[in-house]
Amino acid sequence: MELRLSQLEVARILRVTESTVNNWETGRCQPTLRVIPKIIEFIVYRVDMESSESLGGKIGRYRKINGLSLKALAGRLGVDIDTVRGWERNEHNPKEELRKRLSSFFDAIGAFSKRERSSPSQER
């Protein structure tokens, strides 16, 4: 799976240092048992993200994989919890400004498509 992520981006996603990722890639060491579940979760998440067409599903998976509650994501975006819940249920889509803010979160893992950055239907 070609993700085109830098070592720094992978390190941030897995919450390890960039040098740790470099050491794994060069065979200097292997991931510890503590980080292996995060790696597996990330790989499964990436496969799900690539196959999912639902923006709401992507928002929900992103939120969960990063350990964010509805309240935490809503707080980061400055919206109500029910707004995020509605996105995840595909009841409505984020307004353009919020899509851009969500995009900055998703860009770290390549999970937000250009189509989703500009999808105008049923915005909230």
C-alpha cells in the first residue's frame, strides 16, 4: 500500500518519534509490543478509509482512531456535538469552512479526498 507519507507524518500518527520510524524502515530495530496495536489499527484504518465512500464514516473512523470523543472533535472544530454526530450519520455535510478545517486533520493521514473538501450538498 503506497501511502506517500513522510516518516514524520507516520510518527505523528503512531505517536512515536521520527527516528523510531526511520529505525524500523532501515531494519535497525522492530516495533515494540506497545506500538504494534497502533500500527495494525492504522493499517486497517487506511484500508477502510480507501474503500469507504461515506464522508461521515471517514469522520467517525478518524475520530475513533485518534481517540477523540464527539465532544473533543466538536470542540476542536468549534461546533456542537450534534453537528459532528449528524456528519457521522451522513445526515448532513460540513460547510465549506468546516470541511477545510477537517481537511487539515485528515491531511495528516491522507484520508480526505478533494471531492469531500468541496461537497456542497446538505451543509451544516
